[in-house]
Amino acid sequence: MGVQANVSGLVGEYRALFDGLERCETELLEQRLISDAEWSTQAAEHLLQLANDYGSFMLRNALAISLALRIEDGDMGF
């Protein structure tokens, strides 16, 4: 499966996971990431912060760069 299919699949999973919640409901979004997607508390907070701070345009480019440079886990160790 290609990267684009992986990302598309993840988008669908997160849409379903966050169904009925709004962007501003940070605590509820974090709880769903922790309980349903098995992210740690720190990782859930960080993921939402990244999404809110940078948005899809910047993160899409960061994803492309990390794939081009073969950076899978990054320096933070998530």
C-alpha cells in the first residue's frame, strides 16, 4: 500500500474517531486519541497541538520531506 493510501486511510479513521466533536473540544479529542487510538497522553497532546499550530498545508509538506529523507520516527521518539 502506498503512502497516499496510508494517509487517506488515516484521515478516514480520524474522521470516524472524532465524529461529533469540534476542533475546540481539545480534552475530548485527546481522550479519544488516548482511549481509542492508543496514543499516550503526551503524544495525543502533541499531535493536536501540531495540527492546530501548523495545519494541513505545512504538515503535508513536512510529511513529504520526512518521506523523502526516510525519517520515520523522528527525534522526539513518538
